[in-house]
Amino acid sequence: MKRHAYTRSVLLLAGALLLGGCAAVNDATMRALATSAPALAVIGERVLSGEVLLYTDRSGKLQLRSEGEPALSCMGALRYTATSSGTVNLSCSDGRQAQLPFNALGETSGYSGTVSGPISFTYGLAPEPARAWLTAPPGKRLVVSGDALRLE
């Protein structure tokens, strides 16, 4: 009777370790197969740049930061909810939080924002095409400066 209980315990432990190992392999595989793309955003009166990591399970991570002082950084979790759209939960270092819908333009590019919105972002686009999808604050315009965007 004791031998049966011991064998069962060993099998349960082995099963748990196997499942834990599978999860670790899955996480490592997801990171290895992730696609990185540049990201640009206009948040309030600031232009932020960074990157988005897109995973094979149709999720991703967005990281943005500003160049000027005081520094502003934002990060968010991205999840496709349909074939070519999804949502991003964005949190910024100034306490700002937003859940934004986004639309995919291609496999590794897309945009979010509205004409009147205080937050807009793009991913997978160079500054010149991104400018068409980003919303400048009233009285300002987005200008391409080399490999970056700035507000004037």
C-alpha cells in the first residue's frame, strides 16, 4: 500500500515538472520567435519612440520613451482581438493610463488613435508614413527630422 502511494507521488511530481518545463520552453520559444518593430507615439504634447515586440500568439509588448525632459516612458500589453484589430493597455510614468483600440496595416505594422484623441501611436512604420496616422495636438504639426519625428 505504501509503495503505491510513493509511486503515485513520484508520478505527480514528474508530471508537474514536465508541465513546468513545457511552459518554460514555450516562453523561450515565444521570445525567440518575436518580431521587433519600431513604434512612435504622440501623447499629449510629447513625441515618444520605442519598439513593439509581436509574439506568435497574437500578443505583444509596447515600450515607448521621450527624448526631452522631464522624461516620459510608457509601456503596454498588446492583444489582437480580431483578424486585423485589437487593444493596447498603456501605462505611462506620469500616471496616465489608457486602453486603446488599434488596427493592423500589415503583419508587423499598425496604428491607433483618433483625429481628436490625446494619444496616438504607430508600430512598424518609418517616421514619414507614421505621420499620416499620428495626431498632433491643436496648433502643432508633426515634422520628420532625420529618423525621428518632432512637434512644431
